[in-house]
Amino acid sequence: MSASLPGSRHLPTSRYDLNSYWGRVKHSADISDPRTLLTSSAGLQHAKDLITEYKQNQIPEMTPDLWTAKKIVDSTLHPDTGLPVLLPFRMSSFVLSNLVVTAGMLTPNLSTPATLAWQWANQSLNVAINSANANKSTTITTPQLITSYFLAVGASCSVALGLNALVPRLKRLSPTTRATLGRLVPFAAVASAGALNVFLMRAEEIRRGIDVFPCESAAQRQQRETRGGTLESLGKSKKAATLAVGETALSRVFNATPIMVLPPLILVQLQRQEWLKRSPRLVLPVNLGLIFTTSVFALPLALAAFPQRQAVGAGTLEKEFWGKGGEGGRVEFNRGI
């Protein structure tokens, strides 16, 4: 993100109020905007140059062009490394990358091999997204990555197959209720395995901790920028890492809930309509349209559940951080997304 670019001048985090939920929703809509995927290499470099000029005091104040440049940079670069996140795994590509996989999982009456194949595809995509957007102050080794990957795939496939076998045995329920529950099996598998996936892929952060920094007031930040100094890490905190990973896992569940619940329930109702009975070929495009529409609105709402740059009291972390907080005795860290 823009914080990784050279220059000591503070760049406003967002044009929106990130202390409010709806402010974070608007900010999340910016960084998940698929239109930023169309930015060329030259366009990205121009955006980086504009922000660098501002941070080096060559541009006096924020302008509409600067806000656009910041949107491009924030949606493209990783905040810890300053390198571009691989395009299919950016938050701005999340809706498009997940569209086909989600439609596959929500296809009615899947066979067992098809269920396994789509759950494997979904968890493979989740592993890539979680790894690409994790806090990079703590690295994960290739063996750990492979182990976490197979555990996540195994968990999702087990839940999906187990529930698919259980629902038909619920004889006391009406056929309509069983059919509805059957449509919700992918949600249970995705929600449970999705949360587990985040913990598995970022377990090394919890084991080793992530960098935390003192919160600064505007005056303190200005003094540091005048000196040309950088904000130094206070050390690595395991408690901060646990909070960061836990909040990210919850946001994944929040995102999956409307996407995996609303389209299948709406599709069940639509399939009872005569126009769809007469044109069964329309089921797939209707399903894709429902998933896409739900995803576009659900992603910013889920990403905004928790601040990406999280601030907590230093006293809530390990003893080594007590009394070392900045403004208000607080420290901050990158939660990851």
C-alpha cells in the first residue's frame, strides 16, 4: 500500500472516517473495486510517483488525482512488502475470482466427485488469497504452507460430504425443508473451512507474533516527519497476531454468509416459477447473476467489520509492551485482509 512508498510526510489513510463502520465500508469498496484491475503498469507507476511526490512535500495537499492514485496503490500493493499482490488474489479481484467457484459449489444436486472437486477448488483459492494478503512481518515456510493447505481442503471436503450424507436421513422433515437444507450444505462447509483456512495459513503469525507500532498523534507524527524519521516497531506480539487472525477469520465468515445463503434460497423460489421451469437453461446464468450481485455488496460490508490498521491498548498485549503505547497508551498493527 501507499505506506510502503518513500517519503516521511504522512499520507491520509483514507478520505473516509475509518473510526465508523460505514466509513470503512466506503473505504473497502474502494480497495475492492474491480475497475482498479484495469490499471496498466505505467498507470500504477504514475500513481506511485504522485504519492511519493506528496510524501516528499512536492505536492502541497490532497487532490482528486491523488485520492485516485492512492486507491490504485492501496488495492494493488501489499502494505508490508510494497510489492503488487498477484492479480487474481487481490481484494479487487475477489468477486470475479470467486464467482465461478461459488457457482460450482451452489449447483443443485452435485455428485460426490463434483462436490469434492468444487470444495478443493474453493479452498485452493482461499489458501492463495489468505497467503497473498497476510501480514508479511512473519513469514511461513513452504512445508507449513503445504500442510495448512491439505488440512484446509480436508476439513471442507469432510464437512460437505458429512452434511450431504446427513440431510437425506432427516426423514421427519418435509421434502421441501430437506431440499432447502441441502442447498445450504456448501455454506456450512465454506464457513467452517474458510475460518479454519485463515488460522492454518496464518498460524505462524500466532506462533511468532506480528510487528506492533506506537499510535501517534498528529503533532507527534509531524515532529517525526520533520526529523525525517520512520515509525519503528516495538517488537512482535503473539496476542496482536491472535486478534488479527481471529478478526480476519470472522470477516471471511461474514462475507461467505450472504453469498452462500441468499442465492441458493432465492434460486429455490425462482425454480418454482413457470418461466424458469420452461427454460431450465437459464438456471446457470440466473445463479451467476445472484451470486455476483450478492458478492459485490457483501465484500465491502464484510471487510469493514474490523479496521485493517487495528489499534489496541498496550496493556492488553504482553508485558513487554506495557507502558510503551503511543497516544492514549495504544499500539497499532496491520491486521491483514
